[in-house]
Amino acid sequence: MGRVTERRKVIRIRDGAVSTRPDTLVAEEPLEIRLNGKPLAITMRTPGDDFALAAGFLVSEGVLAAASELQNIVYCAGATVDGSNTYNVVDVKTAPGVVIPDITLERNVYTTSSCGLCGKASLDAVRTTARWPIADTPPVRVDPELLARLPDRLRAAQRVFDRTGGLHAAALFTEDGELVDIREDVGRHNAVDKLVGRALQHGNLPLSRTILLVSGRASFELAQKAVMAGIPVLAAVSAPSSLAVDLATETGLTLIGFLRGTSMNVYAGQDRIALRAAATQG
């Protein structure tokens, strides 16, 4: 797994018996993202797919929307006193003519692995105008029975989680339930950025006929990333936040929470869910 995992010695206690053994941990290291040579953000991430992470991050910020807008991404040497390359700094160079929105004035971000919004000046700053309005995407209808099968498929594809138990995951599925891609990271927002960045690099944006499934909760930030990538359906195995629901309602995003087995809550965009006729209460 390279830098994705590390080994540490632990004291293990089981039923009163004490032993010493090595344990496999998920790696967490900072990644500084520079835009055209200027520092933009720092995120704590699991090393791997760093270029995709940076590209996906810039999609969610409204900077990139197509592979043609990206000239290149490189690791930067000289990040340490001795000038060595730590592979923890990347510089994204946009293609000539790409207009850069004003995202740097108040950002100077340190982004933790649990919250990618830290440092945003206000909620208005993250309500970026989407290139592909969700409400205008081709109609997608998803059966609840199909949704119910997706968490098991996500879990079965989490290779690093099996070794560490310490990673979030995000997966893209087609509207028919076919797994398109899955990424793991110590931060759920990083996992989504890696998915979106890979889609950008392969010329697959917008992701207008896909379902995004995340292994934890659905925050405002994750809803924003889905909207910016043109994803019409976001499902989470845990709860959404109130702001995530508000954003989903405003943009037409279908938002599903507590997707566990055959149970789920639809918080917004229910028109995309193929609901059977049934009596409703309350």
C-alpha cells in the first residue's frame, strides 16, 4: 500500500490478556494545493490520487469543469529546508484563458480531515454557481431496492478499510447500480474530490447520470461537491446536516440519508426515487 498505510506497535488487551503486536494504520499527511504557483489550501489526506484530489477540489471551487481547462499538475520540490520533494505539495496550472474566480482573498485555508469548509468566510462563499444545474439534468429514476444494495457494494470494495478500519469511502454508481469508481481517504470530502478529479481527468464531467454514495454523514460541503460535479443523487449511510438539506432543496439535488438495508430517508428531490404507491402518515 506504500504511503497509504503505516505500521505501529500497540498493546493489545483481549479478555484480560495483554500482548504486544504491530497494527496497520491509515496514513494521514498534509497536502498543500497551489493554484498557478500560489498557495490556496492545505488538507489532511491519505496519500494517493493527489492530482485527482487537487483537480476535484478545484471543480468544487468552480475553477475547473473540463479536462481542457487543466494544463498540468505537478509535485513541487523545495517544500523542506533541504529542498527535497516530500510529495505533499502540488501545483495545479490552468490552461491559458481560464478565468480564476476570487477564491483566494479570505481563504488561506487549513482544512482538517473531518471538515473541508474550515476557513470559508461565509456560507455565501461556498454557494458557487454550478456549471451544470442539477434541475436541468436528464431525468434519473432510482428504485429504492437498488439503493438498498449499494452500501454493501461500497463496503466490499473498500480494500484499505479492511486493513485499517480507519477510512471513509465515496463511490460512484450508474443509475442501474453499476460501480463506476471508488476512492478511500481519511477525509470523506477528500474521497469525493478524488472521484470528481478522476472524472475530470478522463473527460467525464458532468456526472449527470450517477449516484454518489458516501460512507458517513452528508454535510453541506459534500452536497456542494455533488452539485458542482453535476451529480443528481447523493446518498449517505448516516445523517445529513440541515444545510445539506437546504442546499439540496435549492438546487434540485436528491439527498438520501440513513441508507441502511432497506431503510432510508429521502430529504430532498424525491421525484427521482421510484416510490411505490403507499399510505403516508404525518
